[in-house]
Amino acid sequence: MDWYLKCIKDNYANFNGRARRKEFWMFTLFNWIVIFVLMILAGIFGSFSHSLASIVVFIYFIFAAAVIIPTIAVTVRRLHDTGRSGWWYLIIFVPIVGPIILLVFMFLDSMPIENQYGLNPKA
């Protein structure tokens, strides 16, 4: 939870510096858990009342809008940690292979030394 709050509070729109794998994946995991829970609730409430499901879907869209900027920011900082420019994020728009390449980059280890984006966050 600390990693998530760090991304939201301290680095909401910070596209500079580096983010280690743990910061990126903990942030991503928490987002996926929230989305999963909201979609389960929408499905459950949808079987009872469409208005309740609509409220849950509305909450989902509010959540998604609130985390889009920190999601992009932590991804850019993660790319920086692997020694790549944040512009590599745009590869996600290449159908099929783009998201796969970006996913591989997110799994790569940090550059062990200081790079143009700052000190190694593990150090």
C-alpha cells in the first residue's frame, strides 16, 4: 500500500527520475485489484438492478480517470529505470506487439549504475 500511496501522493504527475520494478508492479497490482472488485460488484449489482450497476461503473470510470496520469508517470519512470526514454511508452499504440514489448520492458531489471535519469532507486 505504501508503494501505491507514494505514486499517488508524491509522484502523481512526476515523469522525471526512476521507478524500480517493485514500485511499478505494486501500483499496477493495486489498480488491477480495485478494477477487479469494481467489475465483480457491477456484475453482482447488475443482476439485481441496472441503476446500482451503473453507479459502480461510474465509480470505475472516476477511478480510471484519477489514476491514468500516475499510471503513465510510473510507467515512464520505469522506462527511465531501464535506461529508455519515456517516449517508448508510445509503443503501446502499435497493435498486438506494442503492449507485449512494453510489458517486457517493465520486467527488465534496473540499470545498476546512474543513468541520465538519475541514481539507481535500489541504491
